[in-house]
Amino acid sequence: MKGTIRQRGRNSWQVRISRGYENGKKLLDEYTVRGTREDAEKFLRAKLHEIDKGSYTPPARQTFQQHAETWLETYARTNLRPTTAESYEVLLRKHAFPAIGSIQLEKLTPQHLQRLYADKLAEGLSPRRVQYLHLVIHGCLKAAVKWGLVGRNVADAVDAPRPERREVPILTSEDLDKLIRAAEGTDLEPVVLLAVGAGLRRGEALGLKWEDVDLDAGVVRVRRSLVPTKEGVRFQEPKTARGRRTVALPPFVVDGLKRWRKRQAEVRLQHGEKYRDQGLVCAREDGSPMPPASVTHRFERLAAKAGFEGLRLHDARHGHATVLLAQGVHPKVVQERLGHSTISVTMDIYSHVMPGLQEEAARKLDEALNRARARSRRSS
């Protein structure tokens, strides 16, 4: 059993795998891998590993599931964030494999995928989730084309459902103050303060440590997120460079965090050696990380009691942005505080806030020109 790699074109490589002889006939499988030589070498190693494990399937008989398993192992788990790779695997195993997993790659058609998406929508899977499933399948089949297993990506010919954009609720400064007061005295208080006052995401708030907080300077440094996985919660770095940021805190957040730190210190003394200190700002009573899903559900109950039925924790972050924009803060500053990758993302999400700001800008321009015109008249 051996393999060879030969360059066929500028970004094309022929991978040949010799599996010995059967009935006097040499067993030779050929693949075309598009990309770098490193991509071809990685692909060859994966195939040889499959042969060693006894899970190898010759290309002509390879099913969608067999290819997807290889793709998950050799690409997703080595090139993507662990939580992303895990979400890909869950989607494929739960929704794709039962329906199209046994279909041979070269026999997979756009109709198979269109039927899959239609069935999932009929079962009640959200359009956004089906669109994500399509994204994963498309990436998986793109690799099949790159590796020379099929001639085209049939997912290119499929229309995934377009989910309706959920309109971001417009919260006023009074609404945000009401949420903060509703959380006072609970362990959700610092979570709400950081969402409302600093625009932090749920995972960013739950992953924040006191070493990242400078209350004298009034800033927090976002360096990690707490995310749920199959094995439990884990810390991971922000997805983008913009996500790794320093955010200035308003005085009410600084004061609130000072009170919270004092209360946390008292609880730590009460628990003594049983306290599981990880230096977290938002932690359970014993110092351990707060389960993200539990925080989400508890906030929704808290918000409902405060008169905000159906409000999500992420909407408190949206409230942070909409109030700033309504106060005339430049969208670029809002983008930096939220950690969006580009200002266009910020403008797209909060475009519904813009009409009022446009009218205000027009009014201010009119006032400025009228003042200039009046000065000109007086001087002439």
C-alpha cells in the first residue's frame, strides 16, 4: 500500500493510491486534488489512514456520508474552530446523513438537496437553520470537486431558503435602565451590565475575567468567550481580530462592577476551599463558569417579569447599539464597541435606526446653513 503525488497543472495534483493486487489485477485509485501540494499531501495521508483503519471506500463507490466523514476529519476538525466543526458534524449527522448519506457522490443531484431542504422546512426546521445546512453541504461538496471525486458541485444549482431577517427591537434608555434594575441583586447583574453598558455578547461576558477589567481606567478587554460544546463549556479566542478589543465603560457599569466584585469576594470567603476560583467576573456562586444556555433562559424570564416578553439577552446588546446611534454616536465607534468585522455589518443590522438619524442630520444641516445665511445678510 503506497501513494504518489504528481503535479498536473498550476494548482492541480494527481494523487494515486496503490492497494496491491486482487485476482492478478492491480488496484490503483486516482484522485485529482486542487490546491497546494500541502493539500494533496494532507489528502493522501487521510486516505492511507482510512485504509489502515479499514474504512476506505474506492472513489467510484464513495457515498456522500463517506466523503463527508473524511471531510469532517481532514478539513473541518483541523481548519475550523472546534465549536464550528462540532456544529457542522451535528447538522450533517442529524439532518443530512439520514436522507442523502447513502447516495453515491456521482449520483447526488440538485433535486436530492432541494427535496432535503423542503422536507426539513416541512418538519419545522427554521429557514435560517436550513440555510446553514446548505452552507455546510456546499462546503463539503466543494471539497469533493477539489479532490477530484466529482466534476461539479451540485449544491451550486440549489436555492437555499432565505430566512427573514429578525428586526432588531428598538430599546430606549429607559428600557435599558429597567433591565438593569431588574437584574440588581442577582448573579445576572454583571451579565446585563456588560451587555447593556459595553455591548458584550453572551459568551464574551461569561468569559470575562477580572484580569481583563481595569475599573480605575474604566475599560474591559475582550480576550475570550465561553462557549458550549458536547464536552461542556470551554474558552476560546474571538473569531476575528475586531472581536479582540478594548471597550470603555460608562460610570454606571464601573460602579456596578465594583459592587459586584465586593459581593463576589464575600461569597468566596463563605465557600472557603470549596470555591472554584477561575477569576471570572460572571460566575456561579461557587466560582465556576455560568452555563450559557441557562443564562439565556433565565434572562428571558427576568425580562418577561420586567415587562419585556420575548426579549433575548442579545437584544440587550442591540439596545446598547441603538441608544448610542440615537444619541448621535458615529457608527464606526459603535462597530468597534460591538466587535463587528466591518462597519457595513453594523449599518446592515441597525439600518432601521438610520432613518431617524438621517432626518436629524438633514435638520442640523438646514439649521447650520440658515445660520450661515443670516450671518451673511448681517455682514452685507
